[in-house]
Amino acid sequence: MTSERGGAPALPADGTLLTARGVRSRAALLAAARRLFQSQGYANTKISDITREADRALGSFYTYFANKQEVLEQMAEDFKTEIETRLTELDLTRPEPFEVIRDMCAVHWSSCRAHSAELAAIFQASMQDEHFARRWREIRFDARKKIAAGIRALEQAGLAHNPEPEATASALGSMMDYFCYVWLIEGGEADRVSLPDEVAIETMARVLYRSMFAEAEPLGE
């Protein structure tokens, strides 16, 4: 069985498979936690708040999760899975690399918008909880590896010169994550509080393209 939001196995705390009722209860707790993380923040949300919001008994929480951090870990896993699934639906063989990069940035931006509650909680927990910070590094590692692999492929094809693909991948991935956090959650900059989707996506795409390729991106009409 799988959770309602993503492809991760729906397992209770003891690792056994859930019944259909258990899947519903676990999904209700995750949905309640997401609403509360969005409305009052991760740090201010208690387990008792989550069970009350989900209309479940307090003790039932521990059937599915050991603690609040595990709830957020599952949300982060589901977030990653959704982005990966959407990326597999893109045509990455198109001859215009800038268009491919822009499509990938569109997936990242729209996924961060849809999962703003999780993204806010992830940033908050990463600064407060070393265990979760380590777990988040592990979760996002696959994306960084794929960016680095793309940079190395460009280097081998003579289309880029980048002696530090892993460091560049970390810089680009971190930029994308924090850029989305600033504009979708934090409220933008002092002189501008929002960006149109197309501006945000185009900006990220140009930064990635110029960082990865040896030539300038094609100019739009």
C-alpha cells in the first residue's frame, strides 16, 4: 500500500503493512499536519494538535509515526517523489537545451508552490533539528547527483568548462530551493513581494543555463 501523497510505502511505526482503515488514518494525520504546519508553523505544532485536527485519538498517532519529525520526513519524501515523477514526464531529448531546463525549472517552481507548507517546515526543521537536517540532506542528494551528472556530460561534450561539478550542483540546487522559499513563503524582497510564475521560472532557467553551458542562452523573441 502507498500513502495518498506519493509513492512511499504506508507503514506504521512497527513496519507492518497497514489495513485500508490504517491507510486512511495515516493520510488524515499527514493532511492535518500539513494544514497546521502551514497555518501555525512546524515548531509551534504539537502532536496533540495534529491528532485533534485529524479527529483521531492521541495514542493513534504513535501507531504510524514515532514523532513529529517522522511526519515531516514523510512529507519531504513525498515532495521529492512528486518532483521526480513530474520530471520523468518531460521530454528531455528535445534539441533545445534551454527549453528543457526551463521546463525542469517550471516543475520545481510549481511543486514548491503546491507544497509550500512542507517547504516552510523543512527549512524551519533543518535549522532546529540536526537529525532532520541530516535526513533532508540525504533526501535531496539524488537531485544534486543528477545535476552534477548533467554538468559532467556537458563537460565531456565540450559544451561547458566546469572543474567542480558537485560543488556547482550544490550551488544551483540550493539556489533553486532558497529562491522558491524566499518568493513563495518568506514574502519576497523588501522592494517586491511577489514574482509572476513566468518571471520566476525564466530567471531560474537562465541562471542554470549560464552556469552549466559555455555559451549564452538563446534570446527570446
